[in-house]
Amino acid sequence: MNSDLKQRANIYNKMKLLYVCGTYYPATGGAEISAHTLFKHLSKRGIEVHVMTDERYTFPEAKIKLDDIIIYGVSHSTRENTLNKLIYNINPHVIYTQLMWSDIALATAKLFNIPSVLRICQVPYKQNITVNSMYSPKKIICVSTEVKNYINKYYSRDSEIISPTIDIEYLRQQY
């Protein structure tokens, strides 16, 4: 953790992560399940995890808790206003995003000067994430060498490979 993040975390005594994505568990795609698995583990380590996703994965304009993860269901049309409110109320140290809604998450993180992490699962990736763009994340996570090489070639950005994590036993219990 860099010193900037440490300082922000110390002010609030607990690291807070806000995940913004139009899809989330219980949607059964690999990215959704992998994100939920990651957040369960982060939560067990004392990180407060909040998720803003499409209301189809919770209830309209609802706030629910699942595996110690706070999930806010919002409509596509209110996502920008809701994100601004969540940033004000939660005061996250990091905004993490992937797939749908990453455009609004990255631009808003930059506006509020909050470090952002973008996870890229597949290529080609169409959003301009070059260093000086409005969608430029602080860090990029890729799921494979192929994605990492693509991001480096087309956006001149370095990234870290973190393979998707899925808790198979947890899924067996759920389904």
C-alpha cells in the first residue's frame, strides 16, 4: 500500500473499497463470481467493501448485505448521482471497477482524486485508458498474459496479472 493510501486509511481506521460495476453476483458470470470471491476475502481481512451495481442484482434502489459486503442496487439512469452520493457518504479509499459502468467509475474517481483500479477480463478493450485520459485508472489488473500484452501495446500501460478467483465450495452451497 502506498503512503497516500496508508494515510487515508489511518484517518478512518478502516480501508474502504467501493466497487462499481453494472453486473454483480448473484449473476452467474465468471467476472461477477470472481469479484464476489475477492470481496469476501477482503472483508474477512477487515476491509469494508461496498458494491454499486444494477438494481437487477439486488432490489430497486435497495441496500442489502451479503457475506459482509454492502450492495447498493441502482438504476442505470441514476448511477452517476448515486455514485456521487456514495462517495460522499462512504468516503472510499479506492474505487475498483470492471466491465459495465467502468467509464463512470473511472471518470468520477479522477474527479474526486480517489485512486482507481480497473480489472480487464477480455480484449479488445475500447475505452481510452492512456495515462492522461479521463478514464485513466491508477492501476490495471489483467486476467492473462494476452490481456496484459494488449494493454501494454495499445495503451502503453503496465498492468498486473491476477488470475480470477472462484470459491467452488461456496458456489456449491449456493446452487
